[in-house]
Amino acid sequence: MNSLSQIQRCLILLLLLLVQGSVLAASEVGKVTYARGVLTGQIAGQPPEILGKDWPLFNGQTLNTGSTGFAVIELDDGSRMTLRPKTTFKIENVETREGSENALFRLFRGGFRAITGIISKKKPDAFRVTTSVATLGIRGTEFDARLCEGNECDEENRELAKTAQSEAQVIGRVALVKGNAIALEPDDERRTLRAGSEVYELDELRTGINSYAVIAFNDRSRVTLSPSSAFKIEAHKYAPEAPSENNALLRFIRGGLRLVTGAIGTLNRKAYKVATPTATLGIRGTGFDIACDGDCVDNTALYDPASDTPAARLLNYFLKPAFAQTRNGMYTRVWEGTIEIQFEGGTMLLEQDRVAFIRNNFSPPVIVDDFPVNLRNMGNAPRPDTLKIDEDLVTKLDADTIQPGLYVNVRDGEVGVEGLDGRTVTLRKGQAGLAALDGRTIRLDFVPPFQLFDRIPDPSQLTPRMRQMIELFGTQGSDKQEFECRVQ
């Protein structure tokens, strides 16, 4: 059969379907705003219809996209969705009446990219998507969802893995926040920190008044940042298979910090350091506190070579704690292991249950009895080793191998993923999760490349110019898509 007769047969078949399509009795809830390739809609008991731009959508209608096409739909509440190729998606019920807002959908296969409308914003959890492995509760958001059942996602992921490796890697997550905390990025962008938020290299983490945050790093080191405090993650590289490559440098800026080291401090002790305004702390597998009384450094007295004589150092060593505590400066207290205090004039080991006061870069540490009374409880911020932390916060899956399940990636807002195990994982902006076919519900520490670099546009990206480009070159940006004739 030549190509012309094949096209003619397809056209005849499409005309027959259009003639057979009857007026649907179900309530109208939206419309199709764009369709590339074949898009069909069907209500139980009715034959399928070929749908096109501006065609109405109804409650109870199941939508199917072809193998190389996609469609964008818009609902009455303003929600917009891009249905991916090979997708089966059902509009179970959409209700926009005041007080009765509800939106329920079912994804049978494939995936979609969504920007939700009024319903999810006015009535949290009234916007839901059910699948064979999980139920999604949507709270005013932009997100992607995709069911990976065969090896298609895995193949896409392998093609894109090299691109993904250039992206910033998650090195930890926020385990607990009380009050307010933010991350300041190198370009001065700010992120609000909540439980589960990602942490990256070069982030500066800050807490507000009467607030604290606990950070869980991927090497199992833990940091508690006390109220009105800040520290910056200058470097944090953890490679279990290559201990010599591990390193961590945290820069303490102000306030208070409580730290217990993890694998990096065990595998490569010399490579784990905490820089402070008055000294650098070398870690030997330990737990310790840092706190500042007033400013972290007292530079009112310049360095005097005469003060560095043996007699002056001996006198300084025996200074009474009360005298030392009247000055600005930094205190450090070891509650497990040993730290090495590296300052301008040399080094000093501080052992377990000992406390040191450091005035500035030029003054040697002074052993004191304890922190000043106002600093002893660290603003009620807990020691990180006393908290039970959900290890799924930093669970690593192999980013190069995608297992079957429902993958959800949040571009803005919040999505709750309830899996077959009954566990709900809450995902926020920039986070991803997996409801696996084996029942596990997992928070990922990476966004899968097949979602991060999705070639199918989200609804906000489908501008008139992009539509023109897609019609000319397809979503792959190369050859035209072949003519497709399929009835689903």
C-alpha cells in the first residue's frame, strides 16, 4: 500500500469517528488548547472522539495521546496540563462551585506537567491525582508526574545523565526547623528552609530570632544552627569509594553552631575543617559547640609581639574565666572526641569536656570553666546527635538507573505523595520523589534527568513561537515527526 492510500484511509477513519461522536451528557469542565498528533476523548458507553483545539472536556472523560504527540488542556478553575505522549488520563470530577471545590483525576499511564488553578489554592488537598502506586495531594503548585513502567524512562535518563551531572548536587537536607531559616545562594537568591529542603555547596544558612535548624549531610554529619546564627558551606565532597577525595569546609559566621562529624571526619580527618572568625578548627572525629558572646572576634587590641613571649602566654593561660568572659570573642566546647584549634600563633588540642575562649586571630585560646551563662543552652537548640533523623532525607538512589514507579518533580508549591506503604512524602519546590512499584515511597536527593530536562513543554512554555517551532521541527528540535494515524 502506498503512502497516499494510507493517508486516505486514515482520513476516512477520522471522519467516521467524528460522525459517530455524540453530544456528551456529562458536565463541561474545560477545553483543549493545543494538540499535536492524535488526541482522543471517551466517556464510558460512548465511542472515542478525535479532539482538537478548543474542543470541550467533560467530567468522566478519558483522554489518550498518541505515541509521538502531546496535548495541552485547560480546566474551568484555570488549571493547565500538558499530557505527554502515550498518556491515558481521566477527568474523574471537577467542581468549581463555591464551597464545593473539587478536582479528582486518574493517571493510568504516561505522564503530565501541570500548573494548578484556583481549586488547589482555595481548598488544600481538594486537588488530587490517583495512580496505581500512589495518590497525589496538590496544594497550589507546578509539578510533573510520570509513570515509568517499562524501560523508556531509563533509556531517556541514560541519554541525559551527563547533562545532569553538571547540575548542583544535593549534599544534605534540612531535618528540622523551628521558627524561620533561609539559605542564601551565591547569587544572593534566598530560599526558605523547611524540613526536607535541599542543601548545596556554597549555601549560607541563616536562622532567625528564637529559631534553629538541624542539617543532615550525606556523610551522616549533623549540624544544629542556633538562633540568630549563620554558617556557609564552602565545600562538602563525599565519595565513600574514594576516601582521599573527601573534604568539608564549613565557615562559621555568627551566633552558635553544634556539630557532630560523620564519614568524612572518620575517613579523612585532615580534610574536615570549620573556619571561624578567630581560628580554624581541625576535626578528629568529634562533637562540639561554637558560640559567640557579642561579636565573634574582638579586634580592639592589635597584635603586640611583646604579648607573644613565654611569660605573656603563661599569664594568659591562667587568666580567670570571669575575666575572659567579659570580652567579645568565641567559645568552643567539646562534648565528644577532640578538636585542634589552629590560630595565628600555633595550635592547641581541646579534648572532651573542655572549653576554650578565643579572643581574636592573634590571641592564643584560653581554657575556661564553661560557656557564659547566657550561652550555655545554645538558645535551646538541641545537640544533633540526640535527634532521631529520618535517614530517607539523604537516601541516595542510583541516578543512572531508573526503576519502575511514579516519579513526581515539584517546580513550585507543594505535593504530598502517598504510596502503597501508607507513607506520605511531602515535596516542595525543587524536590522529587518516587512511589515505587514495590510499595516504597522515597524522597529523592536528585531530580531525574528525564524530568529535569523534559523535552515536552510545560503549559507556561507553550508560547505561539514555540508552537510554530514544534510544528516545523517537532519536540526533539530536529526532523519533522512522521505522520501518525492511531485510534485509541
